[in-house]
Amino acid sequence: MEEKLPVSIRLNPFKITELPFGEKIPWSPWGYWLKDRPSFTLDPLFHAGCYYVQDASAMYVGHVFRKILRDHCYTGGI
């Protein structure tokens, strides 16, 4: 049986700040999971650069980097 993999997107905060549909990804302020895969070729928001298709696991790297950077800033660096 073939299981549908979730589609995740990352918003471009300079063009759009919220998405009225989808489920927010907890570790990314701009990440959303979509229930269904849209037809990206027909979506004007996609062509306008309002969001990019990006795997949720790739967004986790940014979360970890921000946490490490914040920890170093609070402790006075290395």
C-alpha cells in the first residue's frame, strides 16, 4: 500500500507572513505541512516567490543553528 508523504513548504517572510491553510511546523516559524500536494505549476503564490517547497527536516537545521547561535551570544561566545 502506497502512503502519501506530507508536503512541507517554507514561507518567504518578506512576501507573506501567514498561510490560511496547512499545519504549522513546530520548529520553524515559516514552515507549514500541507494535507494535499497542490499543483505548484498553477499556483500564483508559488510563482510570486511567496513560498518554497522544502522538507520539514531541512527546516530543522535552521532551528538548531539559531539555538546554538543564541546560546553562544548569551554566554559571551566560545
